[in-house]
Amino acid sequence: MAASVGVALLGTGFMGKAHSNAFRQVSRFFPGKLEPRMRVICGTNEAKARAAAEQYGWEEADNEWRRVIGRKDIDIVDICTPNHLHAEQVVAAAAAGKHIICEKPLAASLAEARMAADAVDRAGVKHMLMFNYRRVPAVARARQMIEFGRLGRIYHYRGVYLQDGLVDPLRPLSWRMQKQFAGSGALGDIGSHAVDLALWLNGEIESVSGMLTTFIKERPSGGATAEVTVDDDAHFLARFRNGSTGVFSASRFCTGRRNANTFDIYGSGGSLRFDLERLNELEWYDRTEPAVDRGFRTIPILERDHPYVAAWWPVGHALGWEHTFTNAIHDFLACLEQDRMPEPNFHDGVKVQAILDAVQASSQSGTWQAV
Ligand code: SOE
């Protein structure tokens, strides 16, 4: 019989919902030696926390995160709060000896991210950062193809994450548009995903040249207007350690692009393209084929041998966005079971944060910035 591990989730918003769903599903599809017990969900608004507990299937609700972290029946703390709270909550959870999952980005600044990484190192607990797009089967397959050397030498990497959620200038201000809570705008919220995938698929970035823009500088807020203090739109060039070049874009102002997270990787042996809006597919150009047969083709990532697929439905039955979180929670539990450190962990989070900081500094100074 599986041993139960007590879980507390901090945050009742969109990510709280996504992570809750993953904890509910994980043992149904990936039976393992550890089974999460969804003990308590925590949010500052008591009524919302109670409603979330009821709707998402948590045993209890609380509105005081320090009390939750201190509970003896909690083994894992999952942090889905606004970015500025992450570091403080990580430090407290690590001091209490809990294993920790944290939504991306790790923190609102590089200093805070380092503080979080130091705290988990000191405590010797396991930690994972929720960069869920590594757990899209097609993305995990892309990584295998790169590891097998199918792309040869990589020349060029293009990571682009576009949304259109802020195009309406009357959309009210939220924490995601305020530097003190979010750290940055499109750059940290969705650009961080593009950066994490790039580091995973193509290795370290050495230097960047960035351009950040805020199109709508004031937004409605509580009957008045208030200043937007983060970027709406972020672009940067990058040099990778392996000699390849990178082009990155993250924007919340690309009308019609609802949630378009894509990458293109061009190598001497072949090229890959992924698009989250068609997440069960990979486009692949194989340069080792005779020239007369070459051309991009679409590989459906729906076979038993593709990463994660066998755990779900029979071959050919498509997966969706929510499965990425369940795949990630499964990987985390497997690491606890096998006493391994999960990936991406908070050290990966510090690397991403260093790049976000360098892009911001470069945009301000107008010069290239070493990472
Ligand atoms: C922003 O709209 C957002 O919800 C991000 O915060 C998530 O990380 C991304 O996966 C989807 O878009």
C-alpha cells in the first residue's frame, strides 16, 4: 500500500487550481509508493479558501500560511502565491523541514531567488520549481532527440511566448502589473518559461541584449487609475555557451495569440519546432535524409514510448495543458521516493532569474549584459 504524504497548498488562484487538480489525479494515473493526501489549502481570504477547499478537494482551509507550514502532518508545501511572497514562504517551509514545490518564477528578484535556494540547501529538503512546460510530452521528446544528437550542432534557438490578455487598456491593474509584487511583467510571467526551456534544451546563456516596453502606463484601480510598473512586452537576443545564438520574445500584447508558447531549434543535423497551441505535435526536419525527401513533417506525440504518454490513455488519445502539472507532480513524488533532487529545482530558478535580471538591466542601459 502507498504511504501517504501530507500536502499543503498556499494560494487559491489559477495556479492553485491547476496544482490541486494535479495532486488529485496523480495517483490515479501514476500509482507509486507515495500518495499525496490533500490536507489543507490556504488563502488570505477565508471564504475563498473554504470555497477552494470544497471545489478542489482539500480536507481543510486556512487563512494563515505560517500556521499551515508549521503543521506536523504536512510533508510537502506547494507555493502558488504572488511572486513577492515566494522567497519568504520558501525560507519558512525549509526551516520547518518541508519539501517544497514553487510556481515560477522562483522570486521577484535575483537576491530573493538566491535566498530561497540557500534556504533549501541549508535545510536539505527536496525542491522543484513548476516550469510545467518541460512536462509536455512533445517538449520532453524534443529534449530526448537533442540528447540523442539528432539535431547535431545547434546554431540557432528561438523561444517565443505570446499572449493578448492585456490588450484592453481598461483591464484593471493586478499584482501581475506591479513590480513590487511580480518583479517584472511579460518577461517574468511568460518569458521565464521560454528561458527555462532554452536552458534545458540548449544549455547556459552567457549574455543578453534586451528591450522592454510598457504600452499602457496607467490602468483602472479601485475607482481611480494607478501606474503599471512592469513591462508589457519583452524581447532579447542571447548568446549561448555552446556558441549558438538566441532570439526571445514575451508579450501580453499580441492580439489573437491567446497562449502561444513556441520554440524553434535549428541544428546541423535537423530542426525542431514546438507550438503549445498544437501541443501533441512536434515538427521535425531531418537533414540526414536524402535532399529529395527532405521537408518539415509533423510527428504526433501520442505513442506509448513518448514521455509520459503511456501513463494516460490508450495510444493516440490526446493530452492537454493540465496533464503537464500532473506529470510534474509525479516526477516530484518519484524523486522523494528515490531520494533524488527534482528538476527543475530552485538552482535552475536562480539561473532563470539571473537572465531575467540581466535582460532588465540591459534594457535600461541599452547595452549587452553578461549573465
Ligand atoms: C499568465 O497569463 C499565465 O497564467 C502564466 O502565469 C503561466 O505561467 C502560463 O503557463 C500561462 O499564462
